[in-house]
Amino acid sequence: MNQAGNYITEEKRQALLAELADLKGPKRKEILQTLEYAKSLGDLKENSEYHQAREDQGKLESRIVQIEQILQVSQTVKGGGGDIVEIGSKIIVVKEGTKEEKNYVIVGSEEADMANGKISNRSPLGVAFFGKKKGDTVSVTAPNGVVNYKIISVS
């Protein structure tokens, strides 16, 4: 697996497909209705409802294009399960000098959510962990200096 590639999990692919269907269906229809109503109010030059609806339409169409591009260029992965850290791997690490264990899941950049322990394969932590295995120690350069982590488990 190429670390620098664009990856999404099957779960994320399904979520993007559902969002895309919603945006192309009900949301697009809703904005078109809002535009029709705003046009009926008269003068379009000073019609704030019309301008807001056009702005919302632009955002919606932009998001549709973005999702379609993500789905087109991203490779769907099943998720870890091996001994080596890769996309989808769940890892437990201990920061050097502490006994506190941290749980992370390595995901593609589209799914990264540090608050929920999902780190991107392209982030400094993701790059450091990628390709390593249980028992390895990795060094990560942080704003406060170099931080070492020991990988306790990979699944």
C-alpha cells in the first residue's frame, strides 16, 4: 500500500454516496424552490433572498463536485487487521515518559478526525507509524521537540 495515496474506508465511501444522493436530490430541489420564490419577489439586484439562494446553490454544487472527485480518485480499503500499520489499522501507543495508552486508527486524509482518534496517513503521526509494527518505537517532530512513541499493538 502506497502511503501517499488517497484512501477512504468502505464506511466513508458509503457515507459520501449517501450525502451525494441527498445533495443531488432533496437539497438541490429545495434550493431550486427557494430560488423560484426569491425570483417572484421582484427586482433581483436588491433581492437578498435571491442572492442568498444563489450563494447556497453555489456551495451545494461545489460540494457535489468535491464528493464526486473524492470518490473518483480515492481507493477504498477494507481496513487493517495485519501486523504492519497501514490504512485502517487500529493501534495502541504509549508516549515515552508516560504510561498513558492512546488509541488511534490510521485513515485517509478525508476521514481524519483527531478528536476521535482517527489520524491521517499523511499527518506527522500517520507518516511516523505507517509501515511499523508492534514493539517499534517511532519519533515524531512536534512543536515542543521530538516525541517518541512505542507501538503496543496493531490490529
